[in-house]
Amino acid sequence: MTRPRQTSDDTRKQLSTKLRLYWKLIKSLQTGLLLATGVAGFMSARCPALDWRILLSMSGSLFLAISGSTVLNMWYDRDIDGKMPRTCRRPLPSGKVSRREALLLGLVLSVAGVGWAVALQPLYGLVVFAGLFIDVVIYTIWLKRRTAWSIVWGGISGGMPILAGRVLGIAALTGVAQIDLIGVLLSLGVLFWIPTHIMTFNMRYHDDYQTARVPTFPSAYSFQMTRVTIAASSLAAALTMGGAVFLIGTTFGYLRLLVVLSTALLLMAIYSVVRPSDRMNFGLFKYASIYMLSLMLLLILGAL
């Protein structure tokens, strides 16, 4: 009498284990941050948010598309991950998830996400597809193993969710989808923020990337040049995000908070150039994520 119950328990455990492995494949923190930018872009249009059905549909389609592209990247980079101590225990290089299974999962999530996005609004779907294509094909497959400048294309793909959200928000507000100046500035803000996030990570795990033979700015142009690039990029991110938030018409209180957050980012980036250290580099890496998430929350709260 206990055998069917035991079988059922074993099945639930296997399913739970599999879902946890899949969750690791989509890099939940990274996916969550990109999804937050999409929601912020949608809310920035000051559309009737709201219309929760549209907001939920946008969130669902973006989550699937971002997750799908991340899984496909993990599938393609499994050999690189296997060479680095930081990543060798991930589901694919460790053999916990098969290559075929990961490829199928990535394709299903990607097709479902893009298909849902196109059905929701064609231009919105096109932007979502562009982000996925640039991330997987141009950045990961074509350029990542060839040049340190692949980070530019990685940044462009990272800016697509917030642009897509803005496009859909405008469509919900006016009935006509379009790419406007604010959407471009928001997307550029994410693009310029990417080096602060990625390059600090490249420096922290420089030896890992060297072992896997992945070209990065620190290995190609020196640590000091990378720190200068991060400082310049941080300034550009603060200016473009500030311009977008101003044009949106955000209240003075939120603008003041934005200035504080951006100033802190810039000062940390400059200090890392003047007084470089591993501790400062890691602190800047951590703060970069907090900075971006905080900006997205400001955009969302400012629209309510």
C-alpha cells in the first residue's frame, strides 16, 4: 500500500530537483533585473497601468524571452563554463542537465516569449526578438570569444527590455506603438551601465577568463584602462538616465534621489581609478546592480 505513495513522492522530488536546475539555468537574479527594466520602461509611459492584463502579459512574455536567451547562452558556453572554477558546477558543465535538454528548454522559452510578445503588439515583439537575437547570435555565438568589444553588443541587448517596455507602454497609452527619444535614452542608459557591471566582474575573475581564453577589457587593455572606461561609462549612464527621467516629467523628489544615486556611482568609479583595490572593485560591482534596480523602482514609483 505504501509503494504508490513512495513513487509519487519520488516523482515530486525529481520534479523539484529538475525545476531548481532549470532555475539556475535562467540566472534568476540577472533575469529579474532585466525584467524590472522592462516593467520600468512600460510604466515610464504613464499609461493606464493600470491595465494589469497588459502589464502581466508584458512581464510574462519578457520573462520567457529573457530566460530563453539566457538558457541558450548557457548551452552554447558550456565548454567555457567547464573550464572556470566559478562556473564549472553549473547544471550543464557538471552534467546535471543534458545539452539536448538545455537546448530544447531554451528554444521553447524563446519561441514562447517572442511569440507572445508579437501577439501582444508587433513592434514590441520585434524589439523583444531583436534583444534575443543580438544577445544569443551576435554577442554569444559570434563575438564573445573573438573580441573584448563584444560587451558593446551585450549592452545593446541588455537595453532592449526597457525599450520594449516603453514601446508597449506608449501603445497602451496612445494606441500607436513607436520608439521615441525617451525610450532611446533609457536603452542607452542601460547600455552605458553594462560596462560598470560587467567589467568590474571581468577584473574580479580575470584569471578565470584567461583560463577559458575569453577576451575581456582587462586582458586586452589593462586594468587601469578598464577602470577609466568604467568611470566614463558611469558618467554617460548617469547623464542619459537623468535626461530620460527629466523628459518623463518625474517629480523633483525623485530627481533629487536619482542625482544622489548617480553621484555615488560616479564617485565610486572615480575612486576606483585613483585608489584601485579588489575591495573597491567588488563594491562597485555590487553597487552597480543596486543602482540600476533603484532607478527602475524610481521610474515605477514615479508613474504611480
